[in-house]
Amino acid sequence: MDTTLHLTAPPSTRVSSKKRYRMIIEAAAPLFAQNGFFGTTTKEIANAASVSEALLYHHFRSKAALYRAVQVTVCANLEKTV
């Protein structure tokens, strides 16, 4: 009887920084659209993106910087469809 223990690593669940950045923007866009800048908290955005607020601030130095990134992304996506 073979008693050798075979261990395999689980598949990696780590998300790239670039993808996480996009996930935050994608989560923030509808919140800003629905609630406005002042009606949306960074905690709500972080929860919607399934990240911590600390990670959100790792990618964006402020809520205003995130808002600007959302605006740029939405406008760029609109240009692609026109």
C-alpha cells in the first residue's frame, strides 16, 4: 500500500493589480451614478469591489482621484462605442 502523501497547491486566487484597479472602477461607477460623489462612501465602493478600503486607497490616493478615474474610463468606453 502506497502511503506517500501527495500535496498539490490550490489554484491561485490572486488577482492582478491591473484587474483589481478595473474591478474598483467598475464597482464605483454605478454607485457614483446612483448616489453622486458626496452620497457614495469609499467603504461602499470597497464592499462592492470586494476589497478593503486600504486596498482601494492603495490604487487611488483619494475618493476624488477615484471619481476622476471613473469619469475617464466611462468617457473612454463611450468613445469606443461611437
